[in-house]
Amino acid sequence: MKKISSLALAVACALIMSCQKDPDTDKLDGSYLVYTNYDTGTDFKSINSFYVIDSILIIDNSEKSIYWNNGNSQKIVNAFEAQLATAGYSESESIENADVVLQLSYVNNTYYFTAYNPGPWWNTYPGYWNWGGWGWYYPYSFSYSYSTGSIIGELVDTNAPTPLNDKLTVVWNTYICGLLNGNNLSLSRTMEAIEQAFVQSPYLKK
């Protein structure tokens, strides 16, 4: 297993996957890669409640928003919820009352290159989550390519918009790749990778 936590990263996991709305699960032998980053100006101990959006956004070539919402996707959502609860946060019953909200995305069959030079925000694919009329931005720089079969998690501070065009701040994010076995997503490896994302993010613990 490989793990990476740095401010700048170039990642290209050479994985090929056929087009599908709901990734299947299977066993996977081999390594996965977990990237995490966070806003050093955020006091995570001051955050009390969280909400995880229950549908996973599918990132692909479609012009329409596609969401993955079935038994397997719910297991992934539940895994993130459990990790946040273990870190000491309380789960909110509504998105409106949560201090932070986590959106999960799944890269289906397209590579997305993303580059930041603090200031710009990412809002380049259909269905990008928008709360209260706000988008969001990353206060840190990084650059990498999202590869097929990857999972992205973005934890957004909903308490107040930032001075930058009223964008909300992404206080933590994770990018996980290497989860495929052929055309299928390995649920067991995904669970391990989600746990690893929190292991290498000790600052999240209250």
C-alpha cells in the first residue's frame, strides 16, 4: 500500500474502466494510493457537526448530473460518516445545520487535470455541489490528474463564505485511486483506503 500527503502532487493511476453508473465490487490484489490535504488555517477542534451527502456524484463525459445511490455507494458514505464520528464530530440531521459538509465523487471514465494557485476554485463538471448559492475554493495549491476509478472527498466549511467571491472553504480533501480490479471497483479495498485517509489526517481528531 502506498500513501501520499503533500502540498503538491502529480498522480496518474493508469486504470481503465468501462462506462457504468453504478460501479460493481470485486477483490483487488495490489496497492492503492491515498492523497490528503487540508487548510492549515482551520481549527478543526472548533468544528462540531458534519453532514455527508448521501449520493455520490459521478464524474464522466455526461452533460447531465449522474449520481450513484445504491447499496454499495451507501456503504462508502457510511464509512466516511463512521470515520468522522470516530474523529469526534457529531452527525447533523440536516445539511443546513452542519458545520462542515462532505461531498463524495467518483471518477468514472475521464481524466480531469486540476491545478490551483490559491484563489481559483474547481467547478468544472456537471452537478458540482452548490449550497446556499455558494460554490467553494481550496486555500492551498496542488496539481494532479484524477484517474478512472478514483474517489474524491471534499469537506467544506459551511459556517461562512470567504472574502474570495463568497466561496466556501474546502478545509480537507482526499483523493483515492488504485481501487479497480479490471472494470470493477473493489469495495473492500475502498474501505481500507477510506480508513487510511483518516489515519494520515491526525489533525482531524478533536
